[in-house]
Amino acid sequence: MNQSEIQTLKTVAHTVRALSIDAIELAQSGHPGMALGAADFGAYFFAKVLRHNPKNPEWLGRDRFVLSAGHGSMLLYALLHLTGYDVTIEDLKSFRQLHSRTPGHPELGKLPGVETTTGPLGQGVACGTGMAIAQKLIAARMGEELFDAKVWVLAGDGCMMEGISSEASCLAGTMGLDNLVIIYDANQVCLDGPITEVNLENTAKRFEAYGFKVLSIDGYDYDQMELACRDARLESEKPVFILLNTVIGKYAPAVEGTWKAHGGHLGADEVAQVKKNIGWELEPFAVPDEVVDYFEKMRPEWNDQETDWNERFKSHILDQPEMAQRWEKYSDKSLPDDFEEQVWGVDIPPGLPTRKCNEYAINKVCQLAPWVLSGSADASSCDFTWLMHSEIVQKENWFQQQIKFGVREFAMAASAYGIAIHGFFTPAVGTFLTFSDYMRNAMRMTALMKQKVIFVFSHDSVFLAEDGPTHQPVEHLMSLRLIPNMTLIRPGDENEVKAAWLAALKVKDGPVALCFSRQNVASTLSELTAAKALRGVEKGAYLLWGEEGDCDVLMIATGSEIHPAVGAAKILKPQGKTARVISMPSWELFEAQDVSYRENLLGGNIGLRVSVEAGASLGWQKYVGENGLSISIDEYGASAPADVLIDHFGFTAEKVANRITENI
């Protein structure tokens, strides 16, 4: 690089520093350390490396940039403003304020140029891995010459220590994601002190062992940045790991190089010292004319690269009927006109575990919707997410529809939302319900961003049997219901499973958790569910047995427990007790229905309201009231055959009926 441009980029870096500390000081809150320490790399990267067009942030040929160390958000916000995204000085001044477009950590949808929500450390690495996977998948279908962009992830020491980054990076190396670049801001400091107090690993060697190409550079040497980023751009075999050596809180003499630079505003005196050290004499939030002019001159180049890409896209895809049709299928996520009829028409034998019913359903769904991906955390042979018509995705075989994530539940979930954000695929990823605990924060992030991921959980109760309490979920159904924007569906037989898939694909504003049994379910309700489940499940709850109106007992059951509930109703009838059984596979879908539907279904003069679910009782008071009865499990399970456990915990028809009789 010539010295003139280097000097201009240094001015850009200082502008980033000044804007960042001005915003943090005005807010009296924030994390100045990364913005001060990594500003030079940020300036170079956004000006000379990132393939983007600030005037069209959604351009399909762009690179993706993920700030995994989301606490350094002002670094990103300042760069977005300077390069010409729709980010104003007023946005920077409202940093961390209510309803601001510049929240404390970057949030998807708040600000153009922010590709994902970040903050929980390490998840950006997994999200970027998912984006890179999605880019490979669409490139295999639509052309590598068009979809050759890179995913760049800027991570910090905390990201490197979080286990999810290891899970995701090992997966990325195994899959040969040469379109993924992880930049590690190695400032040797974490929130509580020097990194050496908690981590003595050789991180570069770790990533080399994962199969990455590893580069190490000085974070203030522009020639080294240029060479490393050029190598990363050209790499076509491996993912790339760039060890970026920086000084946290650079130019802030009281905190430079220490943990004190990590979080919290600097204070007026220290801000003044930073500006003195960088030779900054402008007013707060001012941008030098030199910087404005520099990026104005770059905009035609950014526009031209998009124009060129769009022309190639048109000739290669839009002007080719077969490719155009394929493109429409993935970009619109279109379905056959008879999709519902075909899925509902799948012949699933009655009496199977609902996880086995899922195997029939997911295979049909994926055949009809090639943009649905199936994946599992080394459990596809148990959660039955395996696709019969597809091989697994591998680094030389990307035109497939299922992914082996290995025993990496957390990374699987975060990679899944990265795939979803990328825009062309809907991932359906599976494991045992109890391991949703490993995935929970990524599931929460998925819901926070309202991304469409289908989480497929088998082994949904203590009735999974001999594996015992370590594998038997108790609190998990209710725990997932607590997550805003999460839709949980727990079907009870083969017909409800098919209807659950149809309902799941109609959910547009967040993830879905499908929960399936390991144990066989009875076949006695198949005729009823065949008549009612198709429309009933999509409404979240429906009348399975009995009549609307007044009754002695109203039972609300989910999943496999619909069977003993109806059995109990039949036992109560000769005793002169009228009973109504509601199948409620989804609280969330039910609550979305109009008031009249909900009141007709659950209303009337009811003697006793009862919930029947093999999980925690907490929460069921919403439907049965404080004086209702919850037939539930509020303790850990045990290792025994399923039939023994069903009897032990009181979920036979006879024991459900006895509990009701005792409480009427």
C-alpha cells in the first residue's frame, strides 16, 4: 500500500476511535476497549477488503461480517456510518438509549449492515459457520462463480474461551469451509484481568489442529493486514484464522492494555487524553473532510461491483428458465400447490413412537421442500431425522440436504440460525429434548431474531425408559414455552405429527420446537385424530373427545398423554361423570386464536379442570386454575422399562381416572 492511503486509513481509524468514545461517553456506558484497539484493522477491512455496497446492504453477492464480540458494537456502528450505510450521527448519539437503532449489542433488523444479533460470546463464530455453510449450499445449487463471497467473523478472547467456538470451528475445519475467515482480536485481556490468568493455550495451534489456515499479524501494520486479507480471500481449501495482535484501549493511557479498558466509559479526562494522543482537535461526533471524501470516492467502486454481479446473475440465472425456476424455489421457499395434501396423505402406521412417525413426515417434507435442511447432533438414528433420499453434506458434496453436526448441540443450534439468516434455507435440527439445555441460549437468540429454525426433539419425557434420569426431560417442555417467540408443538400420534409439520412450516415469526416420544403410543385414537388433527393442531388445541359446554371434567393433554386422558374419560363415563378431552399440542398456536375459539374450547360450567402432561406442572395453572389438578411429573425420572415408568408415575388411563375421582 502507498503511504498516502495508509495515512488516510489511519485518520479513518482515529475517526472510529473518536466517534466510539464520544458515543460511549455520552451514554455513560459501553465498551471502548475493542473500538480503540481494533480501529486500524476495522478501517482497513471496511475500506479495502469487505465486499459490500453500503447503499444496498441486502445485495446478494456481498460478504457477511459478523461481530462475534458484540460488546465492541461502537466499532461496527462507527464504521457503518463512515462507509455510507444508513447510520446517522444522531444514531451514534443515541447509543444504548431506549428505542435506539444502536443498542448496546448489535441487533439484527435495527440497523442496516448488522448481519446478526451478537453479544453472548462465541455464538458469532457458530453463526458465521452457519452462514458459510448456507453460502456453500446455495453456491452448489446456483453457481460458485456467483456465490463466492466470504463470511468474516471478528471475535475476541471471550469468544475463544467459550466452548461453542471450539465446537463450531472444529465443524468448520471438518467441512472445509474455505469461505469462512475468523479474525481473533488477540489483545490478551478479558473482562476480569489478563488472559494469562485463565487461558494459557496456543490458540493459533488449536485452530491449525481444526484444519484452518492460520495467519498472525500486527493489528497496526497495514501491509501485514493487506497480505493476510489477500491470502484469506484467495484461500480455496480451508477456513482461515487470522490472529490479530492488538492493544486493548489503545491511546487511553490510564487503561491501555488492561482489563479496565474493556467495559465502562472512560470519563471526560481520559477521553481528552485519547484525543490528545491521536492529535484529535475536532468537536465531539465530528468527521474530518478527508474521511468523508475518501469514502465518497469509493462508492462508485462499490456500486460497480454490485452492478457487475447483478449482470452476471441475470445472464446465469434469470435468463435461463431452468435456473430461474430453481432460484425461485429457494429464494421464495415455494411449495407445491398440493403440499398439504401430500404431507397429510403420507401413510404412517399407527402405534409407533411419534419420533418414528416423524421419520415418515420429515422425509416427505424435505422431498417436497428442497430448501428444508435436516441435521442432527449425532442422533439421527435415534431422533429419526435421517433423510432417505439425500447423502450428508461434505466439503466435496454440497448438493445434499442433510448435515451431520456431530456431538455439538450448542454449535448446531447457533449454526442453524446462521443458516436461516443467510436466507435460502430452513434448517430442521435434531437431538434429544433433554439436550435442549445445551442449546438453550442459541435457541433464545433464534427466537430473539425471529428466525425460522425447526428444532426437532425426540425422547420427550421420562418414558424414554432405561437410559434414566440423566436423559429424561422433566422441566424442558415448560422451559421452552418460556422463551418468547418460540412455538412448541408436541403431537400425540401419527396424524398429529403430520399436522405438526404442516403447522410448523406456517409459523413465520420465530423458531418451532417439535417434540416427539421415544416410546410407542397407542393406536386407539387414530380415527379421531384423522378426522380432527389437520385443522386442530394448527390452532394449537382442539376438541378430541366429548362435547363442548358444561361437563364434570375438562382434561387438557399433550403428546403421548392424549391417550391415557381419553382412556380415563371412557372410564369416568360409566361412573356418571361427563368428561371432555382437549388435545393441546401447542400453547403458542392456541393463544394466537381468537377469543371465541378459545372460550368455546375451554369454557363452560366445569367441575374440575385437569392437565395431563408427563413434565413439570408449573405453568399449567394458566389453564386449569389454582384449584385445578395437574397430573404431571415434578421430580426426576428413573431407569426402568417405559411401561413400568408409565405406571409408576401414574399415567395409565386407570391411574389418571383415579386421580380425577379423588379430586372431584
